Amino acid sequence: MSESVEKSEVREGYKEVQLSPKTVRIPEKWEVVKTNSVSEKITDGTHNSPNTVDEGYPYITSKNVRENGFRLDDIGYISKEDHKKIYSRCDPQPGDVLYVKDGANTGIARKNTLDFEFSLLSSVAQIRTDQERLDPDFLTHHLNWPLFKKVMQSKMSGTGITRLTVTKIKNSEILLPPILEQRYIADILSTVDKQIQQTDEMIEKTEELKQGLMQDLITGGIDHSSYKPAQLGPKEVDIPDTWEVERMNDVAEIVSGGTPKKSTGEYWGGNIVWVTPTDVTGTAGMYISDSAEKITQEGLDNTSTYLLEPGAVLMTSRATIGEAVINTVPATTNQGFKSLVPEDRMHNEYLYYYVRTIANYLTEIGGGSTFPEINKTDTENVRVPVPPLDEQKRIANVINQAYKKRLEEQEYKQRLQELKHGLMQDLLTGKVRVNTD
């Protein structure tokens, strides 16, 4: 059954069309066409993964294509011979649209702006438009339009890895305004894209600043001139002479969590926050005040979980180890945590940042290749650099400035994305017309 627009009178100069399975209203002079009918070439990269080499021709896969740019820091390389074989069939040129058709990023499109020759894997399709009829920037925005992504999701196949076929891409229907209007629409949306890209760059810079401050201050402190060697995990580092190194068990109480019986309805649906690792990884900031599921007092009384007062460092200890948040309300956790309740001489934000700097080390000692977990004994024996309390607070405050800047940029990016999605819905359906005079 088609998913239709709300039943109301179609305004003058508009018509209802099917963008299967959606029904949308567009200006009467707009068309609905198959992508293949307004393209010169639609194909995909090689279906036979070539051997990678240290130096050669770049080899782009779905992980390298992002809506607001290309991620090239982990790009692979293939031999000249393999590249020429692939490139003879699939030859991405500047201005072609690269469209992810396999895997987690399926549905992301990006116009090729790269100034070097490269090969594609089959997870990425190459679309070369007939630029007299279809502007590549307009097509890129159309493919990234949330409504169109839902349309294409209905066409995906595969149980493990969902994918689009080249045939389905060729036969997909798109909305086609006159070419001049396409260009004006693309210009408006590209302006917002540039702001999002600039914000992404600022987020990356502030994250690098925060990580640098964490690495420097957590062990080096502020305004020290005399240092001593100390063993922290597998590394020997220099810490200020006035600092001590203690076991985690000496500076914080370590608390495990638990899960009430799922089959007992009386234990669930209460008002007691019950944090899982998914709640932590889904939290943008340092603090947490809510959870997807909550338990009742009866659930708390009949399980091994413990009610933590605000200010504890909730550290994940299973699968994803070393993620952390600080609770701002009384909270419990499931068994995927070793929560840290700091002593009065330990500042919780300083302890939070220290946990974040040693996340990789915690994973290493977690053991278990298929399901890593750090146990309570190993957590107790983690060595912690302990500055005076006043200096802990100063260190945390310095790092917090970069942390807050990053959060502000992330919030700004979210607002830009919401603006873009609203503009897409209005401009790509013609609900709001652009002036092409």
C-alpha cells in the first residue's frame, strides 16, 4: 500500500505523483524520471577485492564516502595493474556522483571533488549525469534526502549486509525540476553543507585539543618543574614530584551492577534510572541523568545492582571497555559496569578524564577475544596518578573548556542538520520555489 500525503486539496499549479512507495506533491512542470534516463553512466566498482599494497593507486570503498566529504585517513592502495583493470570499466571523474550501495553507509551520496585517479569497490556506485538534464549537485542532495533514503531502503535486499543493486539504482525514480531550478536548489543546500563541513572540522580540532590536554595534564599537571618516574599500566611516565600513584581501590569504591529479572513485570517501568552501556555510548556529554529503561524499588531490592548517589563515574567493563559518564541523579547500572565512587580526596571529573585516557589499556587487560571484560580485581589494581585535590579540579576545569567547546559545536551541527532536512523537504518537492529570474 502506498504511503500518501495528508488528504487535502492540491494547491493550484501542483500535482500528486508517486515516488514509490511515497506520494508527494510537486509543481506541475516538474517530472518524475528514472535515474538512468538522465544519466550517461551508472555502474559500480570491482566485485573482486584486489590485494592492497603500500604504495599505488588509491582504492575507495563505502567507508571513505561521507555526506559532507571524503574520509581518506585510512584509504587503501592497489597496484597499477589492478587499478587499470578496474578503471577500464568504472572510471570515476570529477563531477560524477559516488553513491554508497552496500553496508552500514548505504544511501550516502557525495559528488566527486577529488583531484586524483582512484578505483572503486563494488560497495560504491558511480553515476555520471547528463548535465544538460540533471545537475550532479542536485542529484547528490536528492539521494541524501531523508525521504528518498526511505524510498531506497524499501528496495534493499540482503539479510546480513543490506545492499542496492545497480539495476535498482538505474530504475529508481527521482523528481526532476527544470535544470536552472535544480542548480539554484543545489546552491542553497550546498551552502548549508559547507557550514556543516566547517563545523565538523571545528569539532575535530576541539577533540584533538581535548585529547592533547588530557594526555598532557592528567600525568604532567599544571606549573610543575620537577618530575619523577611512575609506572602507569604498561608505560613508565614522568609525573610531578608532589603527586602520588595509588591503586584504584584506594581512591574509589568499585561497584558492580545487575539486572532484575526481565520476566517479572513488577521490577520494570519504575522511576529509578538503570544505565546500560548503550545509554553511555549514546550520551553526547560527560553527564547522564536518564536511561532508556527504568526499574522499580522492588526491582532494586531484588537484584544485585546498587543505587549510586550522584557524582559516581559509571565505567563500562564489558565489550566496549572504558567508556564513562558521571550520573547527576541517583542511578543503577546493569552488570556491564564497574562504577567508581570517588573518595573525598578525588575529584570525579579528574577521575573521569583519567579513565578515558586509559581506555585502550583497560581493554588490553580485559581479556577474552570474543567478549572482553575487565573484572573487579583488575579494576582495583589499576594505578591512578593522584595530584592534590585542588590541582585535580584545575586540571578538570582546563579540559572542560575544550570539552564544552566541542559540545557547543556538536549542538550547532545538529541545528544545521535540522535546518538542512527542513530545506530539503521544502525545496526538493517544490513546496518552496526558488526565484530563477
